[in-house]
Amino acid sequence: MADDGAPPVLANPTTTIQRLVLWIAVLGSFVAFLDGTIVNVALPAISDELGGGITTQQWVVDAYLITLGALILVAGSVSDAYGRVLVLRIGLIGFGIASIAIAAAPTAEFLIVARAVQGAAGAFLVPSSLALITSNFSGAAQGRAIGIWTAMTTSAMIVGPLIGGVLVDLASWRLAFLINVLPIGITLLLLARGGIRDSRREGATIDWIGAALCTLGLGGMVYALIEQPNLGWGSPAIWIPLLGGAALFTAFILRQRVVSHPILPLDLFRVRNFWTGNVATTFIYGALALNGLVVVVYLQEGAGLPATLAGLASLPMTILMILFSSRIGTLSGKWGPHLFMTVGPVLMGAGALLLLTVDHEFSYWWQVLPSMIVMGAGLALTVAPLTSAILGAIGPERSGIASAVNNAVARVAGLIAIALLATIVGGALDLEGFHRAAIVTAALMIAGGITSFLGIRNPDRDSDAMHSPGA
């Protein structure tokens, strides 16, 4: 039941309602994160069956990220205006329908369109899920809840290739997209139980024109980046959508300065931890997206591993995330995010550089496993403090849009990194291209750590959040 007043902030993390909220938030986001990466391990099988090579592989990933990254901002505004539970329910139903369409795709073009629809539905899941947590938890309890959410949803991003690999090897890549149906059904049943107090802002409107400008602007630029290696910069089919997309996206930003209810409130970026955290997010999540795709595809196409083993390669990262994210989230709530957000990304950068040991004489145990362990430790140190720092900088009444902005930044960063894949690897994902991607990943991660070191400030110990601009 939506309520016009401020939502309750519960400090005790053991109540039945809070446990229900946490499960709903985790499961609601789980499917979006899972599907965002489960596709990576299926890409070789998809291109083998439907054709298109590396261009089809890029578009299968980026079609999802374009609509997710653009519409997640709209979803944040809708979440704050009309209630998190309603938005979450819409997203779950749409995501399930799109997943079934993907599994039945007869052509690459149909699959790409269905992935775009799935991304649009996924945009409604993450902001409303996190906003439910920030509306029902506070202080150290909120840090612990975000840590649990982070561990489960981020592990979904990492375990996705494993699940996909098993299904690709034992059955079909199509089944990898049907795995969403079970968690979606469970989440809808939990939502039907009721009892969760929701909140919404009366009188809010949605900037649909801004949403169109954002989506078309991103789409034009990403199309140019993906197709440029095939057509060249001199082709009108490249520079026209590139310049047109840039113009539309600029118009979107300018519109957000004057529209009464912006989907990207620019005033949020006057809060130091918010804007700094989002810059760090850009570097870190761009690197994660690039690394996740390159590793799982190279292990199949370059090292000759079956899809299952390629998916298993990232299992150490999953284990470390599950074991330590909740604890790190609690420590971040006590000590502040600065140290964790500085050390974590730098550690991940070091882990990425360890992938330079991969050679033609391939050995997972000596060349890949050390990297996965170091990167997993860095990831566990980073993600929960990063999320807490950004959402803790903004009041709970705007947690939906704050979460949406941060998730949009993360998805767009991944979108751009994948769009530049052919340029980064030099046109082919051979051993040299794999090493180039590892170096770029490390550079992005270290840039994220430096950004956090210079910009992130720990909140006052007697305050759960920092709200003043420029704090």
C-alpha cells in the first residue's frame, strides 16, 4: 500500500518485514544481473547458430545495455513517483516475457530486438529493489543489508557464465535465458504476500521526451562505435549516427536543466560523494564488463575450453563475494567507504594484470586462477562500500532516482566498453587482443581507485547520510 508520507526507517535488521524486503530486493535484481552476464558464455554458440560473428556478439550484449542504461533513469523517477513495489512487479513480468522470446529467437535480428526489450524491463528492477532497502533500513543495518544485496546480485553477475556454460554444453544456449522464470515467479509470490510499506511522491511526472532523447542518443553513438571497425570512420553510416547521437544526448542533458521533473536530476551531482562515486563507478564497471566478456569468450575461442569450464573460471570471484561482501558492508558502515573504495579497485587492477601471464601453453591454475582470486578480493572490498557511499550521500526520499542514476552510469560504462571491444582487442580476440584487454581493464580499475582516494569522504560518524551539496 503506497503512502504519501515518509517511509519508516527500521534499524533492527531482524524483523519479518525487513527479511521479506531483503529477499524481494535480492531476487528482483538477481535476474537482471544474472542475465546481463549469462549471455557472455553463450555468445560463441549464438553466433555459430545464428551467424554474424563479433558484430552480432557485441549487439546481443549492447542491445540489452542500451535500453537498460537509458530507461533505468526513467524507472528511478517512476519508482519514486508511483511506488517501488508497482515498478518492481511491472519489471518482473516484462523481463519474464522477453526471456521467453529470446529463448525462441529464430534469427539474430529477432534476438537482438528481444534483448533490447529485456533490457527495458530490467531497467525497472534494480532501482526499485535498492530503494526498498534504503527505505526500510538505516545506519549499520542498512550497510549490512546493502552488503547482502551486493553479494547476491554481484555473484549473480559472476555465476551467470557458469550456469550458462553448463546449459550451453549439456543442452542449448536457449535454455540459459529461461532460467530467469523461477526467481521471477518466486519474487512475484513474495510481493503478493503484501505488508511492505511503500512510498511515492505525489504530483510527480515523468520526462518521456528526455527518455527518448537519452535512448536515441546512446543508441546512435553505440551503433557507430560497434560498426566503425567494419565500415571505417569516413563512412556516413558511422559519423552521421555518431554526431546525431551525441547531439541528442547533449539535448537530453540540457533538457534536464530546465524540465520540472528531470529523470536525471543534475543537482545530485553537487554532492561530493555522489558525483565522485559515479565517476569511480564509470571506471570500475566499464572494466568489469570488459573483463567479464573477454575472459569467458577467450577461454572458449582462444584457450579451447568448453563453455562449462569457461564459466567455472570465475567461480573464485563468486565465492569471495558471497563470503565477504556482507561483512565488508558492515565495516564500511562503521569506518566509512574511503579506504575500501581506494584499495579494492587497485587490487582488482593488479588481478587484471596477472592475466598477462596467459600464454599459448595455457594453464588455468597458474595463469587465470591467481587473477580470479585477487580480483574477487578486490571486488568484495569495493562494491558494497561503493553502493553505500553513493546512496548514503542522498536522502531516502530520493533513493530511487539516486540508485537509478548510479546503475545507469554502471550500465552505460559497460555499454561503451563492450562497444569499443573490437578497437581494444585490435579486431580479433586472439592472445594479443586478450592481453590488450587485460591492460585496459587494469588501467580502468586503477583509475577508479585513484578517483575514490581523491574524492570520496567518509561521512560524519554521528550521521547516517550526508545531504549537503559539496559536502
